[in-house]
Amino acid sequence: MESKLNSKPLEDEIGQLTINEDTSETRSDQESFYGYHFSPYPGFRFLLIDCYDLSVIGRDTMSIKYGMSLKLLKEKNPNEDLNSPRGLEEEQFVQFNGGVSGAQLNWINSVLASSDEQDEKVVVIGHLPIHLDSTDAICLAWNYKEILSALQSHPCVIGYFAGHDHDGGYSVDASGIHHITFKGVIETPPENQAFGTMYMYEDKMVLKGRGLVLSKTLHYRNGRKEEPVH
């Protein structure tokens, strides 16, 4: 699987993705996505995923993935305004959200399987939240349940960090994964601030918040493989 990754120094040897120089639509549009992982310190890994892999935002309207994404969106959202969740049972199916393709899910699972074997602790980072209790339903990734199930099936995953919902949010799911949705700096008053520093320890993460971001101590899950919980 190829990636359009352009930050090669951050790539890691495990589950390595190569830079895709092929500009053909079949390869670069259908089979590629923006994502990478790296280990800044032994025993820890950060996995960044592309939550707009499936999206109608920022894609060539003639591309295959755009067509696939638009078809899915219109099947789920009959509104004339595709940014409106009016009447939807699955409110996340709006134009300003996106999803993760099956190809990327396979890649995510392969990276996490390797981290399971090496007894690493992994934080996954994506723009869109994937747990309902950590955000407003309208801000979830299209296929958040699939993404969440994948992460819950790997005991190495300790946290998922997201943005998108400028109000922020936090939850810990039934398998023990911490879901942090960070507040949007763009809507923070000039006299305030909204950022934090995460300190990683053997048994916990400690978030030292500043301004609107609250400090938290987050203990790691017990390491057992859990059944998917939505």
C-alpha cells in the first residue's frame, strides 16, 4: 500500500510506507492516503491516520475516490444541503466530515498488530473523533464504528486524539482507550489560550493543559484484547 507521505524522516521501519511517485489515478487516488507512524522513544508509537481518505472535500471531482465518497454520502444523506444533518439517523454523514477506506483500515491493523507483538503503547491521531461520548454526533467520522472496532481489537492502543469539534470533549471507552477531542484554537478568545503538553509514563499519560484545555491523568488500559464496543 502506498502513501502520499512527504515527511520521510518521520517514517519508521515497521510497516513502512513508501512515497508514492506514481500519478496514475488507479494507484494514487484509489490506493493511497496520507498517514504515517513513528516511535519517538522505545516502547511508544504514534500513528497518524487520514480521516478524509474518503471525502468530497479537496478532491478532484473527476477522481474515483471522489465519486465513491459522493455516492456514499448521498446514500446516507438525502438533504439538498449535504452539510445539513436534518432528519438523519446517522448525523455524521455530512459533507464536512469524511471516512477511512478499507485499504487504510488494513494498513492501520497491520501497524497495530506489529505494535502488539512488540508490546508497544500506541496513540492514534486523526482529525475526526471516533467515539460518540467525546464529541457531538455531527462531528464523528463517517465510519467511526469500524475505526473504533479496529483500535479496540489491539491491546497496544492507549489513546485516540482528535480535533474537528471546536468545543472539545473527552471519554474513555469500554475497552479503556482514552478519547481526547482537543478544543479549537480558532475559536479561543484572544485573551485566553487552548493547548497542552502530554507527558508519557510507563503506566499513564499526563496532560498538562493551558487555558481552556483541562489537565488530566490518563491511566493505560489493562492490555487485554477486548470485544469491539461502540
